[in-house]
Amino acid sequence: MKIVLGVVLGVVVLALLGGRVAGANSSPRGNEHTRLTAEKAGPTVGLGPTGDTGPSLVAETYVIPNSDATQDGWGYVVVHGPSSSRRTSLGRLTEVGLRASPGGFIGTSFSHGASSGSFFAIPNAAFRPGRLIPTWADEPVVGCDGTHYFVQVGSSIHVLSSSGVLLRTIKLKTRTATAPTPIGSKAFTAPGPGFVAAYVTAADGEEYAVLDTLAGIVVMNLVSGQERTIPAYTSTLDATFSQDGHLVILAASPNDPTGSVQLLWVDPSSLSVQGSADTGVSPSHVSLDGYQVLNTASHGLFVFLASYDGSTTTDRLWHADPSDMSLSPATQLPDNVGISAAVGSDDTLYFFNGPARNVVLSWNPSDDTFTPDEPSLDGPAGSYLTGLAFLGHVRIAA
């Protein structure tokens, strides 16, 4: 998720690819008319262990870095079932991530060679292989309501079938606003639709998009088209639905030096903010990608933030209480546990990535116990574990 400081640049070409991350042969960004091509089914990325389906599936992504830091490394995805595991190479890339969604697992990747990102899916239905689909963004945000996939293409959101066929487009409004530059000495006007920072699926299956714009955060119901701007914030860090039905947004305003990261509680019917809770952490202190709202089955919502001071990653974890829309410290995490988190099938929280490198650490909210290593989930020596997801526990966000 990138903080929005300008207008959407370039127009996109989406095409179905097979067998590797988008590279030199992928369509470049340019000023030509946006189009999406659905090609015939070809070679696919082999994801998912044969015969292993159901809620016991766990998926991981990791990158083995190149000795030359300016070049792409090698990315892999591994799916673990109750009786077998399967590893698939995603080819040369720089970053790859993974999360669970109502439709299964969604992976996103970035390659310096392609100068843009791709996404792949492992659908719930049969965990069939997923094709790599290139996008315009170096950090693509992809939504899934269980049947359809959503991805922003310029000034529209494209709705795709599970096979990548374009079903319809949702046009985004052009928004104009004046905001301070990072140095705060001048102002600029940046018309554009903004960037979709998160897609969130409600319990009834309705899909929502949360956009970052210079006019503020925009919450949009993709079914009805209803939308509302929250002008006090311009950056969405994460979003999900709480068990009491609120749309919960972790938000910030990076251009406000006195502001801090807030948890917003939004009514999905009116799209109005019903309450907020302050983390007290400045967005300038939060590590890149070090922010998540974690939705557990039995313990409700947790907010995870990782901040980096140049030598140490400080990890913080709060519990969010929907009864009074407040935050309270959940536990004291050790430093350097990672910059990413995932919810396991038993509500255990797993931490990884960043300073944790290939190691997975865990915390059990039931008895407040911390385990410094989960060897069965660790990535290979020398790798960076960048994605971890458990089927049945869904984090709808980028």
C-alpha cells in the first residue's frame, strides 16, 4: 500500500500469462487506450497439492534474494496440506506476498524486470492452478468476494471472473484537491481517481473498496455505487469487517506532522464514521508494510504496527473493542518479531518478514504465550518469508 501523493500515472494493459512472473514480454505502461485481453487457457502456475482441500490448507511465499541487491531474486509459493506439500517457482522477482480471501488465497508479486506487479489466485473450489495476471501497480491490490476478482486499472475497477475474463468495469470519479507537499512549503493540485488501497467483503457478500485520494479516504460500495469521503485522512493502511458488522479502517494522514494512526469504525449502510481509536503512533514511524488489522474467530480484532528506528523494529499489538470502539494493549511483543502477521486456524497470531527473515514466530491470545520459532512454517535458510495465510481465516486488505 503506497501513501498517495500524486495522480494516477500511466494506463494499464492486463493480459493473462502462464508459467512465470510478467517480464520483458509483458505489456508496458503507456498512454494508449486501456484494454484487457482474455487469452485462451495456456500453461499455468502449478499451485495446490493434489488431493488436499479443506480448511487445513496453509500457504506461504518466500524470496531467495540475489547476491546483487539491484537484481531480482527467486520467488516461490508453497501450499501445505494435511498429507503433502507442494512448492512452485514463480521465477525471477523482487517481492511476493500472500493472503487469504473469501475465494481462496491471493498472491501478489513485483519484478524489477517487468517494472510492475502481478497477482495469482488459488481458488477455494478445487485449489486449481492460478495464472499470473500482470497489473499496472508495483504493489497490486486485489479483492475477491468469493466469485469475482477486483483490480484497479487506471480510472476504473475491473471485475474479473476466476479465469481472468473481464465481466464489467466500475468507473471511478476524478477528484481534485489541494494538499501540502511533504516539505509543507507549497501546495499542488492533483486530479485523479485515487488509488484503491483495500477491498473488503461483508458477511452478506457485498464488496467495498477503500480509496486513498488527496481529498481524503473514500469508502465505496461496489454493488450500489454509494460512496463517502472521510476528509481527515488520506492513507489507508488496512481494512476489514468486525464481527459486529462495522467496516474497520486503519487510517493515517501522512502530511500531518502532529497526527497519528487511527482505527476508524464505519457504518457500512451510511458509510459514516461512528467512532475512532488512537494508536498514538505517528505514520512516519511505521515501517513499510508494517501495519495490519487481524480478525480472529474467538478473540475479535487486533491491530499490529511495526516501527523501525534504523536499527530495531518495535512491534506493537492492540486489541480492538467494538463495544466502545477503543484500543488497549494486547501483549508486550519482543522487538524484531517481523513486519507482517497472519491469523492461524486456532486464532494464534503468527509474525514474520523483515528482521525475522525466514523464521515464523507466534503468540497465543488465549494464554498470552509467545513462541520464538515455529520450525514447521519457517522458510529455507537464506530466504525471506514474505507471505503466510491459513484458509478459513480471512484478512481482506492489501
